[in-house]
Amino acid sequence: MRVTLEPMPQALHIETTATGIVLAVKVVPGSSRDAIAGQLGGTLKIKVSAPPEGGKANRAVCNLLAKTLGAAIGDVQVISGRTQPNKRIAVAGVDSRAAMDRLKNL
């Protein structure tokens, strides 16, 4: 008898900072719609319809996260990976518990 074990999903990694949180995200630009597609390891996978040019996809990601987490658009910013699919996004004014509660229901 052969038993195959499914890997357990890794918990979403959210760093707590003095002003809020930092999320690791994987962005898929040029999608049919803007949506949080789920989790990829400890990273949040986000699809946006905006193209990856001139910061359009980054702005779309920040807008989507602000709306989802209940933060002001100005409180969400890309802190690393501006030109890469893997980014770190800072969200001020949101704590990790509130973020987990809002993201787990998606």
C-alpha cells in the first residue's frame, strides 16, 4: 500500500512593524480582473488587470490591498521588488490580526 501525503499549506507570512504590517506578494499583471488569488507558500498571490509598465500594476496592487484591508490608499506602498513579480508591500495603520481576518475570508 502506498500513501501519498499532501503538503500542508504554509501560513501567510505577515511582518509586524512599528507603523503597520509588511506582506510578501507575488503579482500577476495583465490578468482578466483584479483579485487576490490566494496563497502561494507564505506569499499572497495577487492578479491585476493593469500591465507591468510605468508602475501601473504596482498601483493596482496597492489599491486592491488598501480596499481589502480597509487602509487608506496612501498607507500602502511597495517597499521592494518594484520591477519584479515578487514584492514586499507595507501597509500602515493595520495590524497583523486584522489583516489575517480580512484575508482568510477571500
